[in-house]
Amino acid sequence: MPRLRRSRIALIATLVATTAVTAACTKRSDSTGSNNSGGSSGRKLSVIVVSGPLSDPFFGAMKTGADNAGKELNVSTEYLSPTSTDASGPTLARLMQAAVAKKPDAIVVGNFFPAAQDPEIKAAVKAGIPVVVVNSGQSDWKQLGALAFVGIEPAVAGTRSGEQSAKLGVKKGLCVNTVPGNPALEQLCQGYTDTLKKSGGTASELRIPYQDATNPTKVTQAIEGALKADKSIDGVFATGSIVAESALTAANDVGRKLTIGSGDPSTKVLKDIEAGKIQYAMDQQPYLQTYYGVLIAKQYVQYRISPSGNVLTGPLVIDKDSAAAVLKINETYQGIRGAA
């Protein structure tokens, strides 16, 4: 066979082989999603977030985090939450069932009532849906088969709050828990109580049913009752911004000067910290919790990578020295640093 003909045949064979390899590589990269921003077919990934009611401004920041993550990461997100009057464990369990039935690519969930929600989280994992636990559920997410936890270690946050209160001179503290039965808030109050005791003071817990938590009148009345029953209380740690405002109203109503700490910031709380009416807020950055939750879900679905431990978003202590800077951010970018 002439040399020229043999060379042409070899060249053709090389081109055919190269084309086949290129096609195989293209198909492989498409199947892992590494060459597109969505799923295996190029569509957007879908992530459902199951969390608390939007009547509580804290969860408004969580929805904003999920919404912004969806926009910036090209992910379709949906936020499922109970109404303000029925934020119970069974209701959240039913929302989790509804999320699983929609067959999303992943679910991000706040595990606020483990007794009711644990079985549904396990069911989602068993159905092959990756789950990221956020905000509440730090102690048992691994046992449930979830990918990761994003939030705070509540006992640590409670300890930080107790230390802050003790530094400000509190001798008899009151921790107001508006979600009795939620392990995270119980650990938060326990950390606050234990730390005050170690500092030479004492503390107790006031438990208010969650259905009353977004009713400032009922919360104020409950705190007033506790203050009237024990005139030695000189500090209150409220597990949310609405409750902190109610504590301030209650203190004014009974004519008491209290050291008040809030479990999260809001524009109103930040202004009161600036004015010296509320002394501090413990910021767990709820916006980051759902933003990172959606991010982790996407990275796992596309690339099968995820954090190996807790992703901590706080707590950060906001006091009179730092309130102005946070307030400016909160007014410029509403919903990023907590409730508007």
C-alpha cells in the first residue's frame, strides 16, 4: 500500500477515535452535572425548605436566605411553613410529608420538634432525597442520615448570653422560652441558667406556648406576671426579638429596670440597643442558615460533596458598640441581618 494512502487512513482512524472519546467525555460530564448549573438534564435543581412561620420575623430572614440562594445559585426553591396559629410538631411533620411527595432534588429543614419530625426526615432520606438540617436539630442530624447541620450550638449560645448578662451585673435572670418542647431553645435557656449560677447568680425559665409567642399582648402579660411574682429578677433573656420587645414593655409597665438580651436582632431591637433600652442581642444569622443549606444541597446533588460536620453561623454578640453598623446593614439590605 502506498505510504500516502496509509497515512491518510491512519489520520482518519485517529479522528474517529478522538471524536468517540470527546463524545464519551461530554456525556459523562453531563451526567454528573459538572458542565451545567442545574441537574443531569440541564434543568434547575429543586430544593424545598421546611421551616417556621413567616408571622415570626426571625423566619423571614430564613426565607430571604433561601430565596437569594435560589436566585444566585440557579436553584428552584420553595419555602413551606405553618401558619402562626399552628406551628406544632404534627403540622411540621405534615409539611415534611408534603415536601417529600413533591420529589425535590433535596430538602432543607428546621428540626424544631424531633419527636414528630424525626420519622419524616428519615423517610425522606430513605426515599433517596438528600436532607440538610438547619437552625434546630444540631444534636441528632447524623443519626437521621442528613448531610449536614447549619446553625448554632444552642448550649454555647446560652452560655454566651449568660456570660454577657453576668458581665452586665445580672444576679437573678429569667429566660423566656416561647417554643416549649424544642430542644434547641431548652438548651439555650439551660446554658443561660447554668452560666448565671456559675457566676454567683440564679435564673429560672418562663415557658410560653408557641401559639401565643407572636401575640405581644399575651407575651407581655406573661412576663409581667413573672416580674410581679419575683421582684428580685433583674435580667431577662428572650429567645426572640418580639419577645425581647415584650420584655421591655413589661419592665416599663411594672416600673422595673432590667438588663434585657434578645435571642436574635431586628431593626427595632437594634435601635433599642443603640438607645440603651435593650443591652444585647445574640445573632445566629438565620439568613446564612438557609442560604448555606441550599448551597450544600446543590453541591451534594451535583458533585456529591458536603461538609463533614456542623457549619456554625453564630452566635455573634451585638451590643451598643456594634449595633449601629448592623443596623445600617439591616436597613440597607432588609432581611439579611435578621428581622426588619
